[in-house]
Amino acid sequence: MNLKIGIDVGGTFTDFFYVRKGQAPVIHKVLSTPEDPSLAVVRGLEELAKIGDSPLSASEFIASIETIVHGTTVTTNTTLTRTGAKSGLITTQGVRDALEMRRGIREEQYNNRYTNVEPLVPRYLRIGVEGRLDRNGQEITPLNLDEVRQAIELFKEESVEAVSICFMNAFANPEHEQQAAELVRKELPNAYLSVSTDLLPSIRFYERVSTTALNSYVGPKLDWYLNQLKDRLQKAGFSGLLLIMQSNGGVMTPELARKSAAQTLLSGPSSGPGAGLVYAKIHGQSKCIVVDMGGTSFEAALVVDSPIVANSGKIDRHHLALPMLDIHTIGAGGGSIGWIDKGGLLRMGPQSAGADPGPACYQKAGTSGAGGRLPTTTDANLILGFLNPDFFAGGQIRLDMDAARKAVEEHIAKPLGMDIERAAAGMYRIACTNMAQGVREISIKRGFDPREFPLVVAGGAGPIHSCLICDELEIPFQIIPRESSILCAVGMLMSDIKHDFIRTFVARLENLDWEKLESLVAEMEDNGRRLLSDEGIPEEQQENVIKFDCRYLKQYHEVSFPVPREAFRMRDLEQIIKAFHAEHNRLYGYTLEAEGAAIEIINVRVQAIGQTEKPQPHEETTGTADPSEALKGKRQIYVFENENFEEIPVFDGHRLRSGHRISGPAMIEQITTAIFVSKAFDCLCDPYGSLALFRKGSED
Amino acid sequence: MSQTDPILLSVYANTFKSITDEMSIVVEKSTRSPILCEAKDFVTGLYDAQGNMLEQTENLPILAFSLAPVCRYLLEYFGDEIYEGDVIFHNDVFSYGNQNNDVAVFRPVFFEGELVAWTAVKGHQADIGGNVQGGYNPNATEVWQEALRIPPVKVYEKGKLRQDVWDFIFANIRLEIVQHDMKAQMGACKVGERRVLELLKKYGTESYENHKSALFEATQKMMEAEIAQIPNGVYCGEGMVYFDGHHEGSEFTIRVKITVEDKKVVFDYSETDAQTNGFVNGTYTSSASATLLTFLQMVNPDIPHNEGMIRPITINIPEGNLLNASYPKATTFGNHLCPPNADAIIRALSAVIPERVTAGWNNLLCSLTTGTDPEKNDRYVDIGFMGLKGGSGAMHGTDGYDHIGMIDASGGLLDQDYEMFEQQTPHLLLKHEYITDSAGAGEWRGGLGVETDFRIGSEDTQVVIFGDGDFEPAFGLFEGQDSILNTIELTYPDGEKVVPKNKDLILGVPKGTHYHQIAGGGGGYGNPKKRAREKIKAEVRNGVISPEAAKTDYGVDINK
């Protein structure tokens, strides 16, 4: 039956999504089971079997699944809750503290109560051993294997579960690391092992040791979880292919994920941007900004042909130098708490009421949280009429207007000397400004003009705020996907297999050793081909992308840019240099092209991509423009352009049909999402059930 | 606040902050000198038409106060000859510059023909002329031996480059990258201008004017509320400076008298020693920054950095004083008078707000090595960031921060990455680790110091040393103990040992010389005997406290 299912495990819900040819896509949600997330996965699949026109038994249904793409936050949570493996580090004598020092940064400079983050490996398990390579990888002192043995003995005594190996200048010569690794494999066969140059053979010691230690810290936990998941799935009758989401927006097999667990550390939101692109493409756009507003956080990412990639990031203040999607997260969600600072300014978040206690209006909701006392974004949205107290989550959760008003009155309206409605409007306004700022981070600050991008809006509360966000940023066009509330699960079905490789190769571009460079690239491409072939991807569905990390001589930060295959093949330096100048200019607003400044390459990267099969969107037939069949009624809702409440029409989102057109201001209600079409926008329902919002007069 | 909207006020505050942050990212990512892009020794700021600070991103706290006084001076200097499209450079320490090497770019922002704001970036340049490359000349006695003076000068007027002026300036500066870095600073100012204009287009001049005044008032209130928590009174403290670079054994005392009266605070330095004849002299702007950053660490760290924050604070430093040298004294060391100035303020306030002050921080002792990489046949300059970063002082309830570096940077200055260090210099790193027992003992211990060892890889290497902390360690508070001293020692290949003075210039250091440096820890806070036993045991196991020190300093026998 060729069934491919996306399963996204979140903090509260585990989302399921699949498409069968010729049928409407299926969306399903079950409560997550944090102690063992695989329980919810299997439960959800069993429930899915019963949905639809022709129910199957659970085992029949699960046996018919060919591919499961799975997003897990096991490694992320392990790091954030500090429940990772007891780890040891073998490193070069004299530099064992680099991991803990983090280059000596204190992120909050004026805050003397701000303490350093606890190191992933305690100092007594960080062992420096004799053995040294110079900057070119030449051996100065041979590796002292006796000292490595002593370290291993200590690790045995201390019941260490995971071992990291990272030596100075190993990026230029992995020999010492391999020698030590061999000994560890022999003496500690059950320990999880991470070798820095296997994971990240590139220059910058701190980044490499931190990444390696993170991998060891989360590896055993992920390994355990994947075993649980495979076991349970197998028992339930699954015999297809399981793929795991990575932070780089691609997927990989569980066998690889076990080895490079750190690749999943920031994978939570990483399938969203790719999904956003699918909806943008339906409207003829190959780029977009994708935003996702959840209960506690707001995520923004930018896509140009493919999602923008960053070469490093941070998790809980630990450096992670692996390619990952450039997703900016801020503490702005439905649960974000409004407060007045000591100077009398209204602020929203980053503190959040989360799911427990939850917004004030959850007093009688019957949710896990009993409802807090502090005013949140959701409370403001209720007061402003954006949320329907009787139709929240399709009526499953009843919202308490009095509690919301009381919280806003006490904590915002009174201190600011204004009425409750105006205070709520202010909260809404500030929340939107914060989110617009989040969008600036991934657009303007990266050299992109947000006005040129459609905004794809995800998350239950996202489309209440998106018109004002678009107003702030002058964005003329937004798309609210039909699957807005489970965008990441959709993205999983759209993800290709991706493997990233890197080699440090320091040289000036004008006197490049092309043969050396080509052999490095060929080696990485071979590795990629081998992995993809093992994963069953035929040659014609494989592709390689080459990137250089370059900089002007003596600059400290590199610019990473794709090198056209043809230019690389022809050794066309001129074209490569032009591409570097162009990217530098886009990012930083100037080049040193006229000055003829020398350029040096630091790293060369290859991404091996294996294309997977993707479901085709389900198209409806187009009907009339008149949406009156979907009209539910009218209610008083705050229209921010007029700074006033107005009686505006409310539509049932599930009764909207392709071709229906609604002129703002209007409200559209779905079970999982509420959409506010402001006065400045018109809304058109597209053939795939998504909503396209055009700034009035801008539609072409 | 009659014409202001409290909600819009928050929008303005957010926007101002995002503008200076965005400018900061442009500078960080596009400059070439490691002092700018790695050490982030620069500040970006936004000022109103009168030169009042709207917001700034200072990166290093020592730059907290360094632009606004210059902005006001420019207004006075150019009067009605400020035009759209102007770009102005400035570094002159005798017209409110803070340090010669810190060169500022100012760009006036016009909206509908009216001057409405200034965007500015000040950054520490890799060279600014003078006798010694890099600017740190321990032998200097006058400003001209240190730097090219740049009083306010337009390099662009009405959008047109003044090539003659540009060429004149850069003919007096050794390194070409300084031109590129100044262009990067100009780029950041332009980015800032664009955002200010977007804001004005949306809300108009009147709304902007009203709201910025309201913002200053709101911030002022916050600062006043903080000051009001300190009991009224007059509090005095001292900090010591050792060696002016010329007279061995010379010592100088910084004396501060702090008067707290209701919602206002005055820092008076009238009793501080007179200026020196060397380069160990402060400028008003840099000294006032030092005072502010130390005080800001004792109040709520979330107060916005704008004009309103400064209004309740008065800083009085008479000219001719060690902290405010008169024309034409040498002053390059001035920023590094921050640690002893902070010592004086901490000592003054420790009795009255004991739970808000830290014990003493490790003072700066820094080296700068210059030479030619024999393999690459290329000149290098390296500032020894990783070697200079000691520990911070402990405070009530919180241990000091390990390897954070001097208080002027408070953890904003990063180590070189070890492998990048070996790529960019010919040196071989032998050791960079925490030092056992380097932290001042206490119920809350000081931050740990570090030890740095490397083998020098170039012949005829020049080593410039500047700093302090080799005579007096970071001090403990309330029965907390002092830390250990800073040291630098060179061992030549023939076995000869050289211990440089704390302001020194050493020439002809041969390849193969062993460089050794100790940056001490921070002072401890409270009686060490009260420290939790489990913490001490864990620290002994981790080797940051020795079993002997556990016994003598903390009274804990680890074997029992």
C-alpha cells in the first residue's frame, strides 16, 4: 500500500500524519508518554488503524506501513534535564579544562549571580594524556598508550558509560585518536564511544571537544530509546523502514543515529521549514519564512530553495558544531506571561505558564494544569475575542473569561491605568512585536528582506497573530496550511536522507592544491554514496552538494557558501571567488573585491542527499467564491488596525471549500487553529484546503 | 507621559535594543582584527539629536559610557554644519575619547530634513599610529608617542567621500586591516540608520520624541528605585595601582567617596592620587565607564542602558587626577585602571550592601607577542587572551566565576581557540588549565585562576607586557581569603629566566623560549570553615582544591 507516516513526538502531544493517494490526508494526535515516548507511538498507530472508511486491525495496518519517519526529542530532553550518561574524556595533556571553560564566556556580563553551566564530563573524568601533533598534523610526541590505559582503568572503576576522545590538531591527522579508540573498544567494549574526528574532523578545538562530549552524553539514552521503539514496532507487526529526523532537516537510519546521536539534538523543529516550502510551492514560490507558535516558544526559519543551514549552534550553553537548520527560538507562546517591569514597561515572556499551571483562563478547563493566576497571551486572545470560549480545541477545553479578565486587570490594566480590553490589546501587541523580532533574526540579520517572502504560519495560536506580525514587517502574503497544527509531522514526510561531511583544508584560494582538494571531496562523496546505498537509495536518487567555508585572509569568521558543481569540476576559481564575494556582501553589506583582498579556505563540506518518495498533495475541486455556507455567525473581536472591537463574521474553517474568498476583518475557526484575517487582508481557500492571505490590493 | 502610549513605549524600547544588537552583529561578523571580531572590544549605540543615549550594545562593559559624551561634543563642535550623509571619525582622548585605539564612527540620521538621531560604533583598532604597533607603549609620556590624534573629522560630507582626509588618516596607521575594519563600522552605522528611518516612517517624529522622553523617565525611575535601596550615607574606599612603567616601586592610590542621598548617588574621586608621568593614566570617559560598570553589577542587571539610567548618577573626577589625565599626557593604560577602581568601590560599599558586592576580582596581566611565523613568512600579532583570564570574586550565596577575566570585560572577552592560536601564531600550546588552590577560600570561594604555557615559535619575538596584580592579589571579604598573584615568566632556550615588570617591552625573545603565565583567582567571601563539606570533597576529587588546602583553609580532613 506504500504507506509512509510522519510521527512527531512533542512535549504534550505525539502527532501523526499520512496521505493515501486520492484521499484526504489523515491527521491524528495522542497524548505523549514522556517516560517512554515509544508507547505513544505504538498507541497512536493502533488508533490510526480504526480511522477512515475501511478500518483495519492494528497489526494489519501497521504491517502495511512501508516507512515511518520519526522525530524525537529524547536527546534534547536528556541534555536539558541533565540526565545523560556518566562520561569520561581522553584528551591532550594540558587542555583538559577546555570543555568546562567554554573559552571563558559569561553570557550575562552584569549578573554576578550567573554561574557557569555544569560540564558534561566532571573534571576527575577528564584525562589529559601525552602525545602531540603540530598544526600540520605532524607528530611531535607519540601517543602514550600506557596513559590511555590508565584512563580506561579509571573509567572502569568509575563505571563510566560513555567515552569521548578529542586530541589537539586531530583534524589534520586522526591517527592518535584512532589509536586511543582502538584501545577503548578493546578494553571497554560496552561503553558508548565518540571520536572527535569521526564526528567532526574540522578545526577549532573547543567546538570539537564540546560536540564530541555532547554526543557521548546523549548517545546511550538514544540507543536505548531506539531499541525500545524498534522492539515495540516489531512486536506490533512493523517490518518497514524507520527513519530518524536530524537537526539538519534530513533523515537517517537508526543505525547511524545511534553512532552520531548529537545529530538529533536540535531536530525537534527541523522538519517544519521544509514542510513550509511545500505549501509555498503550491503558490508558485520557492522561498518562504516559516513560523511556528506553540505553548511556550515561537520558532522562525527561512527557506530559499531549501531551508537555511547554520554550521553550529548551542544547546543549554554547550557548543554544538554540526550542521543544523538555522531556526531561531524565542520565549513567546500562548502561555507567555505578561508583566510590568520596574520602569513601568509592559513585557511578555520569556517566562511561561506552560501547560501547567497554564493560562489563567484554564481554570475550568479540565486540562492537566489547573490554570494559573498570571495573565498570558492566551488570556489576552480570549478577552480580545480571538478565541471562542465554547470552541477551544473544538469545545474540549472550556475557557474561563472571568479568570482571564481578573488576571489581566490585576497584573496589567491596573498598574498601567487602563481598561482591561486596552491592556489585553497591549499584551497582544507586544507579543506580536516580540515575534516580529524573532523573524528579523532569521531574515534581516542574515541579509534577507522579509517583505520578499511569504509567511507560512504554523501552530495553534500562530494565525491569530500573523496579520500583526506581517504588518510590523510589511509582509504582503501569508499561507496558513491546512495542517498548520502538525506542520513538523508533515515535514517528516517531505524530508530527504542527508549526511554531512567536513574536512579542514587551510589554504589561500589563489594557490590551491586542487588535487588534494579534489581527493578530499571524492573521499567524502564516496562515504556519502556508501551510506546512501546501505540505506537503499538507488544511485539516480543520490546527489552531492559541495560547500566551501572561506574568509578574507585573517578574518576570524568564515562564510559558508555552495560551490556550483560545474565550477568545481572545471577548477573555475573565478566563479568560486565571485560566489564568495556575493555571499559576503549579502551577509555583511560589503566586500573587499575591489581591494583584491586575499581569500583563504578553511573547510570543505559535502552534503550527500538521498531523495525519498514524497506524498502528493490532495487536491479538491474548486467551487464558488461565496463562503456564506461556512458562516457560523458574528461576534465582537478586536481589530487592531482600528484599535477597537467590531462585530465581524466568524467562519467554520472545516466548511470552507476551495475557491471561497473572505474579506477581512473576519475570524475563521478550526478545531486546532483559530485564524484572524485582519482588515488589511483578504483570504482565499486554495485547492489543498490551505488559506492564502493577501494584503488587499497586492494580489496578482 | 500625557502624549505617550504605554504599549507603544514598550515597542520603542524593544526596537531600540534590536537596532543596536543588529549593528553589533554586523561588526562582529565582518571585521578582521581579532580584537574586534573575537574579543568584541567594540560598542554600538543609538543617540538622539541632542546626543542622549537611546540604547547601546556594549559587548565589553568598559565601553558602557564611552560614546554619549563624544556625541554631545560633536554637536557642539560642528554646530549647524551637520548634514545628511556625513560620517565622522573620532578618537581624541582630550575631547571625551576613552582610549586612543578606540576609534568611533558617528553617522547623523535625518528624517524629513531634520536631525533626529545618531548611530555610532566605537571599536578598538589593531593600530592607530604612534611609536609601537598596537598602541601599548609602556615608555610613552605624551599622547603623540601613543597614537594619531583624531579630533572630530568628517570622512564623508553630504554622502561624498573626502578622499584626501581618508588618505591622510590612513597614511598614519600601519595596518591595512584598520581601513577595512573602519568600513565595517561604517556599514553597521548605515544598518542602524535604516532601522531608525523605518521606525520614524511608521510613527512620526512627534511620537518618537515623546516616547523617548518617557523611556528615559521610566528607566530613571528604575535606577532611582535601585539606589533607594542603599542606605543614605558617605562611603569611602581605596584601590591600589602598582608601577607607572617608569619608576620602579611606584604606587598610586585610587580613593573614592560615594555619597548616597535618597535616589541619587555621587562618586567623587577628588582625593585620588595625581596623574603619573607614564602611560598609567585614565581618561574621564574610561574611568567613568569603570565606575558605572562596577555599580551596575550591584543593581538589577535588567535596567535598560539609556540616558535615564545615568541621570541619577554623578561621577566627579577632577582633571590632572590619575583617573582623568590632562593634556598631553599618555593614557593608553587607562582602561586597565578599572580593576583597582572597582576594588575601591567594592571596599566602599561592602559594609553597607554586603549581599550585593563581590570580593575582589583577579586583576589584568596581559601580554602581546609579535613576530614572524618562520613557516609562513608572515607577521603575526597575538593578544594573550587565554592567559590573562583569572577568576571573579565570590559573593554571598554564589561562588566566583572561574577563568572569567578582569572585571572590565566580565566574561565578554573570549579565549583564542587553541587550534586557531596554533594556526595564527607559530607557538605551540603546552598547557591551559585551572590552577589548584588558585581561588580565594571562603564559604563561597573565588573563581579559579588559570595557568598558560606555550613555546614561542618565532625568532626575534617582541613581547609587550601590561597590567597589574603581581603585587597585590584579589582580596577576600568577610573572612574570605585572598587569591594568588599574577605572574609571567620567560625561560630562554639557554636556561635564562626573565620575569618582566608589569609594564614592560621585551625585544629579541628567541624561538624555543618557554612562556609561562599565571592568572590568579578571585577573592573568597565568608568564613571558609562554613563551606559545605560535600562541595569541598567534590572539589578535592576534581583537583581544584588540594587535600592540604582542604585541611588548612577549610578545616576539612578529606580522609575522614
